[in-house]
Amino acid sequence: MNENQFQTNSLRNAAAVVNNVAGVRKTATVLRPLGTSGTITAGKSSVSIANVHASASGTVNGVILKPTETLNFDAGGISNTLNAITYNASTSEFLIIIIE
């Protein structure tokens, strides 16, 4: 393979990757659980959880999330997804943003 053929093949491969990615849309969902617990099901691209309560803590996957703290989970790649995430805001209020 000469240099021109290599460059042509490289450009075709790059175009194929762009075409496969183009048009992918993600859906954003916003939740505000207050005094409850739940599970964000597996398969999401990104999840952010903020404890917006003035004084009460909650938990995310069993870890304490204090007031004003935020956790961000990002699956990284285009087709990567997250595992399920559990939360308990039974004495608190969370603001959750999910991208799927």
C-alpha cells in the first residue's frame, strides 16, 4: 500500500467513525427526591447527585453525602454505561441529573 492509499483509507475510516457517532442524542432527566430513597437503574451515561438540604445528610451507594456536597458519575466512552446507583434522601433533599 502506498502513502496515498494509506491516507485515503485513513480518511474513509475516520469518516465512518464520525458517521456512526453523528446523530446520537442523549436524554436528560432531573429528579428532586425529598424524604425518600430509590435506585437509578443501570445503563445511564452520566449521573450527578447533589445534596441540597440545608442541614441533613443522605447516602449514595451507602456513602454519606453531606449538605452542599455533589457526586458526579460519568461512564466515559460513547457506548459505556454506569451500574445501578442507590440513594437515600429519607431525611434530606437531593437534586439528581441523569443523562441516558
